[in-house]
Amino acid sequence: MPDQSFRTFIKNLEQQGELINFTKQVDPATDMAAVEWKTFNELGKASLFSNLKGHENWQAVSEILADRKKWAIGLGVNEDDILEEMSDRLKNTVKTVDVDADNAPVQEVVFEGDDVNILDVPAMMTSEEDGGRYFASGMAIVKDPETGIRNMSVHRQMVLNERETGFIMVPRQAKRIYDKYAAEGRGMPVAMVYGAHPAIFYGAGFTTSFGKDELEVAGSLMGEGVRMVKCKTIDLEVPAEAELVLEGEVLFDRMEPEGPFGEIPGTYAEATQSHVFRVNCMTRRKDPIFYAVHCGYPTTDTQGTMALGIEIATKEQLRNVEGGLDLLDVRCHPSAGMMMVVLKIRPRVEGQAKTALMAALSGAYLHPKLAIAVDDDIDANDLRQIMWSMTTRVHAERDIVMIPNTRVFALDNVSPVVPGQNSFHRIGTKWLIDATKPAITQVKERERFERAMPRNFDKVDLDEFLP
């Protein structure tokens, strides 16, 4: 039976030198976030912690999906081909497969009712001003009470007590389903899943049409149906090889203070009121690994994951622009808090770059508010080259365009909230920068913008000259 587990992915990261196993004690409440953040941002590695203060028999991981290389390992694809390969896989969905409890490691240990204590889980205190410890990797599985259609999405959860967390919902699909339960005067049954195959985590964050099962999207990335097991206390199914599941309901008649929380742009989401998730059952593996997602100042798993989704969606969005562009690469830079996307293109005619930039800012994701086009000689992943291109190839009066009064990302704190609305409705300015050379038909004009690179730059292999 092919492996769909979280822990095999962790082992693969370690085998390929992408993960550091920390055996010295860390405390999820005080220093674990700083250690794992510095480990990625200074060394480029993910972290595994096997000595957690106050959480015996638990392990925790973080920064495991913070860049394309780690995603490529998780999905078994070549890093250079990841966007095209994932786009191809996502063209079809693969239905889930039901298994019984005997084949579901996630139900090896079961706690119900008053035996549940979620404080046992090594949730992190992540950013300095966070309102408390958070579960930030939870994937909520719910079902529409009218149609029975399943939905999966990622939600942040501030730990409130032994059996309750906050449950933040943006006005999208899960909230739409919740409203149906609330209208009937009852809570929404929810299964929160932590620690699953990267394809499942990607599916949970994937922006798709209402009614499309994100678990079938995950199956398309894996090439086989996600194996699912029936929950113990609610009428839902969860990935059988996950690490941890919390079964419960989002209450319809209660709100609690929540936040602040360091969010995906790298700034704080302000303190607010949150719905409440009450846990009635906890199932887990005997030796669980908690996915301690770091959300906050870049670069973290949240930005690495969202970037990949935006890049794939943007590439698909641009396939039909002007009958097809010479689009060479798309990069959504995590270091810019998910609000900048870079297109590497080869403009055939004047104005084509701006057309592409407008399309990139009109896709399925609201996150990007700045789009930059660079030419075929620039590495769209290298911010140094991007900045050089902007300073040497951009005539600001002609090549920078601002589009005011447009809807922007809900967590873009610099953009004002629409009067009378909540923070999920903001109006700001989107802007695009054409940092390309003149179109390829204007050969002489393009020559004026060539890079002054060292002689034989493309032919010299530095390894041949190093001592």
C-alpha cells in the first residue's frame, strides 16, 4: 500500500539534508518558534524537535514547506518543473477511499469527553504579541448540511482551555456552510486534522469553486485517492494516516476574544471576537508528530505554501491572455508577505507586459497587490536581479501604473477597511511595474538594456577553478 503519511515526508526531508533534528530541550511556550524560524531563515532548513518541555512523547516540526525544494520533495517532483507538473496533476480529481479503523494510524489512541485535554499538544507561542498559543496547521473538514458536499480549509485556532479553541473564519466556503448550521440553531460538526501528507495540506489551502472537494484535489496531486476513516463521534471522515484529529463542533451561540496573531503578511491581525470550537474527541498516533506551523514575519511555512498556490493559479490565469504569452516563470515572493508577484516573460509586442500584469492582479487570490514583469535574462526568484531590473529598465512615468479603489487582501493592514464592514473587506491600490526591455521586435532598442555580464559568464564552471 503506497505511503500517504506525514512522517515519511519528514524522513525524506532529513535524508536529503533539508531538516535538522534538535535533541536539546525547547519550550513551545518560550523559544521553539525562535529556534525553528532562525533555522530556516539563516540555514534554509526545516526543524524537528524531539525534546519538548512539558510534552513528553510528542515531537514537533516546523518550516517543512517553506520553499519550493521542500514542496518538491513532498510531492515527488523536480523542483524546476513543479508549477507545470502540479498544474497538470490538478486537471483531474481523484476520489477518496474509505478504510476501517484497523487501517487508520490516526486512531491508535482515542480520548473522549472529559478525558480530552488539548493542552497536551505542543502548540506554540509564536510571535511576541500573540494572544496565546495557537494551532495554526489545522485543516477543518466539514459537510454542507443540505447537500452533504465536503469542504476542507485551514483555520487558525487560539487555545482557550483544555477543550476549546478559537476558530477564525473568513467569509468564504466554510463560513457559508457554518451559516447554514447556525440558521438551524445548531453547531457545525468539524474534524480538525493536523499533520498529513503535503498534498492534503496543499488541498486545504487551495482556492477552488464552492462544492469541489479539496480532498479529491489532494488525491490528484498524490496520484491516488486519499485514504479516509470514519470519525469516532461525528459524521465526517478524516485522512487515516494523519498524526492528530480533534472532533467537535463550532458553536453557533458563542464568541470569545481572540488574538492578536502574527499573520501571513508578517504583521499582526488585531484582537477580535472569534467563533469557538469545542472538542469532544481527540484521536492520534501512539507517537505523534505535531505540525507547529509558524505564521508571522517571513519566511515561514504559511508564506511558502500560499506562494505555491498563487503561482500555480497565476500561471493558469495567464495561459489564455492574448492567446498565450511567452511566460517563463511566476514567483510570489514570501519575503514580501505574499503581496508581490513577479512574472518572467519575453514580450513580443509593446504593451504585452502590462496586459500580463493586469491579469496577474485579477486572479483567484486577493493577496498580490504589486505585480512586476521582468525580461527573459532576469531570475524571477532573485530579488537582487529584480531590483536591478527595476532601477535600470523602468521609466517610472511610463512603466508604473497604479489602480486605486480595488479590493485587496484582508490582512493588508496599510489598506483601509470598507466603512461599515469588518477587516476582511479592504480597499487599496494595486500597482504594476513593467521592468522588461522593449519588445523582441525592437532589437536595437533591447540592446540598450542588456546586462554587462562577465565575458564567458555562461560557459565558465566555477568548480573547475576552486582549490
